[in-house]
Amino acid sequence: MLSEKLKKALNEQINKEFYSSYLYLSMASHFDANALPGFASWMKMQAREEWEHGMKFYEYLYEAGSEVQLEAIAKPPVKFGTPKQIFEETYKHEQGVTASINALFELAKAEKDPKTEVMLHWFINEQVEEEKNDRDILDMLDKVGDSHFGLLQLDQQVMARRAAD
């Protein structure tokens, strides 16, 4: 059985993952509204992945014999800035998710729960990939600068990259 502290923290993480999904879906809507279908596609895929992450926590709680307690998901912003500002926000958000996963891992260690520690390894590795992907896009956006043509080319490149994943 999971400790009460760990159950509470894992349920909170479900909410964080589902919020991430909503946030990225809202960003996708912004990109769609601004004729950037590649970035919109990227964010839609991210939204699906974050929902899947929430479901991994959901399933783990049940497999471990604990109850899932869903809370309301906060409303994400609906207005965003430039693609670079959005990916800066995305990167910062993912850093926060990484910190949350790391805190869960430390809590599992403190609660002497090796099965939860092992489960969290997947999420720790996933966060390395998530942050790298955001940094890569930010690097490309830096290279594009203020070029509208460059932004459109990058939008197509991001769409092709996502289609290959």
C-alpha cells in the first residue's frame, strides 16, 4: 500500500499532467488561429502525451491498490505571444514538471517505497527528452530571428518532425 503522503502527491501529479495537456491544447489553438499548423500539430501531440502521462499515474494508483481522487483542472491561458515566447513558456513549464517528478521521487525514497521509485524512473527519463525537445525548438527559433519566411519553414519542419515521431 502507498502511504497517505504518496497517494496525495500522486493524485496531485495527475492533475498537473492533465493541466499540462490543457495548456498545450490551448497553445495549439493559438497556433491554429495564427496559421502555424506545424506548431499547432506539435502542441496537439504534446497535449496527448501529457494526458497519457496523467493516465499512467492514474493506472499506477489503481495497480498499487489506491484510490484516484480527481480535482478540477485549472483553466489555461487563451492568449499567448510569439512562437518563441510560447516555447520559452513551454520550457519553463516542463522544468516545473521535472521538479515535481523529482520531488515525487524523493518522497518515494523518504517513504521507503521502491516500487514507486522504479515507476518514476520512466517519468524522470521522459522529462529529459521533453526539456531537450523544447530547447531544440528554442535554438531553432533563435536562428530564425524575425524572419517570417524562416518561421514558416520552421513550422513545416516541426510538423514533419512530429509526423515522424
